[in-house]
Amino acid sequence: MRRLSLVVCAVIAAATAVPFAAQAQVQGRPGRGQQDNERQQQEDSAKKRKRDEEWGNNRAPLQALRNAGPCPFVKTLYDAGRYVEFKDNREASANAGFSGEIQGISAGCQYKDDQPIKVAMEILFEMGKGPQAAGTSKTYRYWVAVTDRNRAIIAKQSFDLPVTFPAGQDRVYVTENIAEILIPRAGLTTSGSNFEVLIGFEVTPQMAAFNRDGKRFRLNVGTATAAAGTASAPR
């Protein structure tokens, strides 16, 4: 667990957000697709229980303070919310290397009078190691950006996140603390709702397209498949 800081000071570039993909469910006699969905829901529920046990459902990292208005919106950018490496750029489970996913964000803010907005947050990452992962350690990179509500990036900073997978484990949780993000305000009437704080992995264009299309693998994807000598396509 590290304590990091980000100070907002200049306009850098433009940014856009991508909506979440919807998933339809069909009622009736269970088919293979529905059985797969039920099995995935069971796995997701077990993963959530494990995540809650390890993370402790921590909330409110900042001391309570009467704010002049609402806090900035804090969220994961959809295109960069997951990181999946593929050997030779082939999207198959047996080709998966290191992977990662932003599982949760806890955030709070403080500001009053003409003071800047101070944001602190805690980010929970879940990292995976597939059959093509080289070694037991990987340095991921992620970024935190402050935007003017979907119009322009005010500030952006990238961070290294080194991760080591213990022997026999292909999935680990890592928590990062962003101790302080300072967002200047133009005046007393400038509230936190004018800003967004976005978080994402540094991904390749192929990874971004993979996420945008709604494809996904489990974070330890391919381990059992590789042992069986088969490959599967992404969901």
C-alpha cells in the first residue's frame, strides 16, 4: 500500500467517456448460455466475497468535513478498466499473459470557502497471471486524470504498480492509496460537480478495443485450459 499525490495545475488534452455495455437475459428453459451465465455469477459472487474479506470494504478515506458543495465524480474509464496481454495478439485463453482489473474505488473530498478541492481515494486492483505470463512479477502502469466533466483533461499522472505473484498463486489483490488530489476552484460558486476523476490502466489500442467490445476473460484465464491443451475464445 502506497500513498501518492496528484496536483492539478494545467490543461493537457481532451477526453471522452465510453458507456457500459448492457447484457440481456432470456427467461425459459436453461440453455448452455444461461448455465454459463449462472456459473459465472457464482464465480463472481465468490470473488466478491474474497475481495471483501481482503479489502475490508473500506470507505471514507478522508475525515468528514462540511463541504461547500458535492464532490467530483470518481470512476473508472471503461476502455481502460481492464488490462489483458495476449501472445502474438491472438485473443485466446491459452495465449493470455498478465492481466488486471480495477475492482473498486473508495473516495472522499474536502473543500470550503475559496479553498481548492482535496480528493483522496483508495483503489482496489485484482491482478492475474495467465499461461503465457513470463516470470512471477509484473510492473503495471495506471493513470489518474482530472477532467472538466467530459470536456478536457485538466491534469493526468501515471503511476507504476509492481506486483509479485506468490508461488502457486495466479491472482492477487493490490490496494493503492491516492493521498491527495488538489483541484483549484475558480471561485466560491465552483463546486466539485464540475469535475471528474478518472482512473485506468495504460493499455494498448488493441486492449482498449477488447474492453470496448465488452469481451472479457477471468483474470487467471487459460491456466486450466493450457493444461488441457485447448484454447477458448473470449466471452
